[in-house]
Amino acid sequence: MREHTVTGGWPDDVDKVITCIDCGGRAHLLGFWTDEDPPGPGDIVAYRCQDCRDRWDLVVPEAPENSDDTN
Ligand SMILES: [Zn+2]
């Protein structure tokens, strides 16, 4: 049996490994984020490419559920 419980842990928008925009290699998340203390909207997450050693800083987007300011 497989439980599929979402407990507001790691956000879907934040991947732990992304594809490097420059070289297409694997860029790994830097920093001290854990499943217990994950990055939230507005936080900056940094990635380091293992191939070209470039660093990528991304801002975590706002959660799409918080769209209550519809005009
Ligand atoms: Zn790269």
C-alpha cells in the first residue's frame, strides 16, 4: 500500500536537481534546505552545475492556490 500524503513539506516548484541552462548538465540545489525546513515562496534557491560549475539563483514562485486577488 502506498500512502500519498502531502504535508506541506517540500514545494513542488523547487526541484532538488535542475537542468543547467548553459550546458544542459545537472545542477544540484545548494544550501541548507531540508524537508522539515523547505524553501517557501519568495525564497532564493541556488543551484551549482556539476558540469560547468555555473551557479543559478532562482526565486521560488508564489503558490498558485493563493490567487485570491482576482479582479
Ligand atoms: Zn552547466
